[in-house]
Amino acid sequence: MDTESNGTGFRPGLVEAGRNIEEESFRIIEAEMGPHSFEPKVWTIIRRVIHTTADFEYAQLIRIHPEAVSAATRALRNGATIYTDTRMIQVGLSPWRLQWFGNSVFTPAADPETHLLAEKLGLTRSVTAFRKMGERLQGNIVAVGNAPTALQEVLRLWREENVRPAVVIGVPVGFVQAATAKDALWEAEQIPSISVRGRKGGSTVAVAILHALLELAQKEPS
């Protein structure tokens, strides 16, 4: 498989040794995965998550809305902001990938005012942070890797306030509300989304998905 097709054709942030390791990792993943029916863009995302987690179960757990990839890559190419629930996602995203289309990353809960407002409202900081964003999510990308309550608030904003992110990446990890929040996202069929069934997920998975989407956007013709 050539470097263009395995996702390493646009990797200016990697030195040659790093590219070689990544290419070998992808080769091993392809070999161990064997034949599958995933269409190429979907497989690019799944493979990137497997590469990040070393967990082939994600091939059965990841759920990708039919419009999610096209909506996400279009938004990224248009310079969309990525709103995250945790700074782990923000710092995990490669600056050189973000520079391709000038995408900025913002973590609402990092705003000190959010903590005071959450105490006043009796809500979690994650809920308060995304509620405060409101219309600013419109047409942008939401990535939730840690806080199910943040994902629930994004769903409420969509349902009750007509706030329409371009795509919602909902992969919070954990034992309390994580699986149900992700199921609720998937069941909202009008929302272009990428999610993970069950308890698994996390900020590293969200980063992997975003990196794959950035690479797919970069490979699209101008």
C-alpha cells in the first residue's frame, strides 16, 4: 500500500523515522484486520483509532453517521473551530494538521468564569461550558471525549435551541452516563455524528478521529 492511501502522504509534522514507524503500524493493522467491508473513508477513521488504542474491538464499536465524514471535512476545509470538553483533546491535536485549514481549538470549560457560573446554576462545569457557547457551536465541530454531560447538553441545544454543529464527535469514556449519552447521540439520526458504543472511548479516541478527518479533508481536491 502506498503512503497516499495509508494516510501518511500529508505528514509534514513527522520526521522520516516517525513516518516509517507509522507506516509499519498501519501495515500490521491491515494484516491483522484482514478482509473487511468498510468503505475507504470510514476505514481511515477506524484504522486511526485502532492505531491509537491498539484495540481492534473499535472496528465493531465505532458508529459513523452517513453524512458525518462529508460534513466534518467540509467544515474543516472552511476553517471551522473545534470545541472540546477537555484540554486533553486540545493539546493532543497536532498543530501542523490544524494549520492546514487554520482550524482553532477551544475548550469552553477552561474559562474560569464557567466554574463560578456552574456553582451558581447547580450544574456540572461541562454542561455550563457548552450552554454558555450556545450559538457559537453553529456550523462548527464538537468533540466530547470525557464528559457525558457535555454531550447531553449539546443534544439539548440541538433539540431545544436549534443549535446545529456541523458534526458531533461523541466518544466519552466511563461507567456513568457515558454509554447512554452516546446512544442518545446515535439515536438522534438528524445529527451527523461519530460515536462509540458502550463504555469505551476517551480523549485519545476523539483526537484520533479528528486527525483522521483532517487527513481526509487534506486529501480532498481543492
